[in-house]
Amino acid sequence: MNRWRRETSALNAKVLELRREAANHHDPKVAAEWMREADAREASVASLANVRWGRVAASACFYALGLFPSGWVLYRCLNGFAVRCSLPRAIAAQLIGHAGKYIPGKAMVVFLRVEAVLPIAGKGKPVAAAATGNITDHDEGEKLPGKPRPIGRVVTCVFFETLLMMGIGGAVAGCLLLNSSLPVWVRWCAAGMAVGSLVPLCPPVLRRLLGLIAARRKRKGPGISNDENEFEKNDASEETFGSSITWGLLAECSLCNLLSWLLIGFSFAVLITAIPSFDPQPPMHVIAPMATASIALGMVVGFASLLPGGAGVREYVTLLVLVPLIGETQALLAVIAARLMFIVVEAILAAMSALFLRTLKPSFRG
């Protein structure tokens, strides 16, 4: 930030100097040229007045679109694990979970998504209907008397979606950095990361990994709701992953997550171009791959850090990749703007999802 303040002060001082010289110069042509240069420098100062807000709005829209494919992945996985859930509910559950990323431990993400897929009887309009005896249909996942909620399967699906998203993100970052102009050792590390990110996603490995997570959750207790013990007593077979996670499911969901990363990366690239810069920027076909690689790598490493929202870690890793391309100041402003824009978009979508979930009628029968 000190560097940005120094560069901004230097630019403003140069603008004043050019305008003074233009006002005192006897040649109108030279004076006009200096005034144009002063205007160009003034427009390059990073300020709210100079930000290209149309591009910021476009970036926000692309980021919002990039969050929806993960909802389809969650829906597809829930169906694979025989959990009845509509596509709109699954997408809403996925979006509302983003609000939990900024709470330490990330357990709130799982909690919010499970509660969205499996609403507890006794809350809102479904409870009022149950109390009056006017129960006709039941929402996907709503717990009815004597019908334990399939919490284990839903938690497994949430972990599957998250692990797949992070794995594909690491592979995308690794492949894009492999062809970058970064040092050779960085590119070799990127190649190793791409391979390493894909290995855990192979169905045999992923089944084993999810089985270990399920076993650990049973030992420590999920802390999601009071009926988990009832669930375990009534459905001991829910933690079997042999037939649910297949190569076909992995391929479908991987392509969907790839689309998600491409949209998120393009969103970040558009946001970079929305920030004014006096130095000429690379063309979009150069910015977009590196922007995608940097934000994917930053999000994956930030997720692995277990810090709320990957705070600090995501920005640092993203800066390491972006600085050689667009400079330190521009990269710093870009990652700060991205963090703020992502939070705003996620908050809006989470709020809209919460309102949408309240309108759904119950239909789950266990």
C-alpha cells in the first residue's frame, strides 16, 4: 500500500508539473500535447472516479455465473448417493454455503449446505403445516417423524464437490502455469501440482479419502444436528461409496468444474482491466490465462490453509503469479478488488438463496 501511495503521489505531482509547463509554454501545439499527456496520467491514477465500473459489473456477473456449475455438481452427486433433492435446491444450498467460508474451520460451510438440503422439521411454513395436520407433500430432505435424515450421504456429497472443485482448480492452475514465462522451477512445480491434484480425484482414491473423512466424522461427531445418532442407527449403510463414485460421475462433474474455473478466471481478468494503469496492459488473450491460473492457485492454497476465506494466503499466492505480468501496484489493487467483489457477489447470492429456500414446499419422504 505504501508503494501505491508513493506512485499515486508521483503521478499527481507529474500531472501538476505538466499542466504548469503547458500553461506557460509559448507554442500552442506543444502546450496541447502536454495537456493531453497530463490528462492521460490523471486518468491512470487508481481512484474510484477512474475505475471502469462497467467492467466491474461484467466481472461480477461472470463470477456469479462461475458459482452455479458447482451447484449442478452437488445435485449430481446427491442423486448418485440416492438423496432426493431438486436442482434448484441443490444450487441454492451450494450458494448459501459460501457465507460459511469466512468462519474459522470451514465447518459452517458443511452445516449450511446440509441444512439447506435437509431442512429440519419444525422450522418455517413446513412446521406450521405439520402442526395443523395439513401435510400433503414434503420438501426434499425435510425430516419427518420416524424418518431419519441421510446426513452422512449429504455431508459426503458436500466434501466430494469441494474436493473436486479444489482438485480441478489445482490442475487448471498447474497446466496454465506450465506454459507461462515464469522461472523453470516454478513451471516444473506447476506440472507436479497438476498431476498431484488429479490423482486424489480418481474414484478408487476418492472413495478411500471420503471413507476416511466419514470415519473421522463418526468418531468426533459431525455437530450438525441432534438426530445424527438416530441416522446412524437406522441407516448404517450410508457411508458406502463403492458404487456411487464412478468414472462417469467424475468426468461429468470435472467438466462442470472446469467451466466454473474458466468463468471465475475470466471474471478476474475483466476485473484487472477495469483498474486504471498508466503503463500499457497486456492484451486480454495474455491476461486471461494468467489471471485464471493465479486466482485458481490462490483459492486452492487458501482453501488448504484452513484460514477463513483463505484470508491473506489467497492474495499472497495470487500476487506471486500476477506481479511479473502487470506489475506490483496493479496486481495488488487487482487482488484487493477481487476479494471485495467476490464477497459482495457471494453475500448477495447467499441472501437470495436463503430467501428462495424459504419458498420451497416439502417433498422428501426419506
